[in-house]
Amino acid sequence: MQHNDTAEEPASAWWVPHTVRKRDMIIKAMKKQHFRIHQKCGTEIPKSVKEGLALDASTGTTLWTDATRKEMKNVGVAFEILPERARMPVRHTHIQCHLVFNVKHGSL
């Protein structure tokens, strides 16, 4: 844990431990909530694209596939997608994509 030497100063030494504990509790609660949510509005929510494709196959729909394609099309303008085994251009950085799935009320 890094406090930027704030904890050693007398004026702030009393609140640093409390603040760090509070921060850790909030992060822990957020992580628990994120991993606990499996359904919203009666719809199963996938944690990955692979899970979304499996849900589509099991329900006989294409809702998650369509949503993934739409999202990748919308953000695709910001990225240059290279063909398989292509060399990375100079001064470019490889990034991986991470999608967060959710359901909006009234969207079904």
C-alpha cells in the first residue's frame, strides 16, 4: 500500500488508516456485486463473448451475438484491425478487447 508518505505526517496520520480501510471495503463490495449478478430483468447476463454465444445457442436466439456485433461495429472506427499473423505497424500498440454485458430496462 502506498500512501505517498502522507501517513507519517501528524496532520493526516489519524485519517489515513480509516480511509484505506474504507477504500478496501468499498472495492471488496463492488467486486462481490459484479460477480454476483447473473440475471437482470429476467435475462441471463454473460460474463464473456463465449458465454454470450453459448446463451444464444441454448435459447435459440441471436440477441447477444447481435449486441456484440453492433458494439464492435460502433467502436471499430477507432481501431485498425489487422489480419491474422500480420506485423504490427511501427509505434502501434496491441490491445485486447473486453466487453461488459448488461441489459437496459425496456430493451427486450
